[in-house]
Amino acid sequence: MARSLLAVVAVALGLVLLPPAHAVVPPLKQPAWVELTPEQKQILAPLAGEWDRLESFRQKKWLGIAQRYPTMNEKEQARIQRRMKEWVKLSPEERKAAREKYKNLQKAPPEHKEAVKQKWQEYKLLPEDEKQRLKEAAQAKPHPKPGTTAKAPVVADTNPAPPSPPATPAADPAQPASPTPQ
């Protein structure tokens, strides 16, 4: 009886003194670039220079893409290669902004998603010189840093004007309503 009691106490003490299971689980480690197969290296070649600096979960994502790559048609494969090449050219801030835009679009209502899709289809139909002009115009605009909003500074008016009366609908829809009676 004493032996069985001693065994139960020993087991209980052992369980109490064990570290929690999550403390002993090592983080999921993905293979280094040199450990990839030749096929994976060929597919993921645009990422070669930064592969070993990518977070494990990002490496896992790219390995999943590389695994699906052989089943893609030529057009999809070319698109993946082009996107990888464009991605590695982006700065960390630009990548963060792109991820945020993607997340926001995923959360957007279906009507907004459809409108964005429609605008993209229209853009793809534009001539190359028009696309280039739009790209240059977009680059010339000042862009707020990710995580900030581009708001004009609020300036207190020491002599505010009285509020205008509500506008009445205009007879001509092309003419704006007059805020003061005529």
C-alpha cells in the first residue's frame, strides 16, 4: 500500500514539475535555400537572395506555391514568376502596404470588390502608353506612410462664418443648389 501511494505521489509530482507542452515545442523551421530541391530552387529563383531571411510562415507559403506550380498552366506560371520578381523589388514598407491593401480588400463588401475588379479590367484594356502615364502620375502623388491617414491639419478659425442654410434641390441637376435665396 505504501509503495503504491509513493508511486502515485511520484507520478503526480513529476506531472506538476514538467514544463508546459507549448514551452518545449520548437518553432516550425523551414529549409534553408541550400536545402531546397533543384526544382524548388528553379521555381523560387527570384527569392533566392532573401530566402534565408524570410519568416518561416512566408517560406512555407512560397513552398506551397512551388508545390502547386507544376500543375499550373504556362500563363499562370509566368504570372507567378513575374509577381515574385516584382515582389523582391519592393521595400519592406511597400510590401507592408501591399499586404494591408490586400487585407482591406478581403474585408470589403462584395460591391466594392466588384467595382475594383471592374476598374482593373478597364485598366488592362488601356494602351501601354496610357498605363505608363497613369503609373507616373500615381508615383508623383505624395503617399502617406502605411498605418497613417492623409488628413489635412485642423486649424481653429477665430472668426467662423455663420452656418449656411441647407441647400434646396436645384431645378437643373447640372446646376448646384444655391445656398442663399435669390
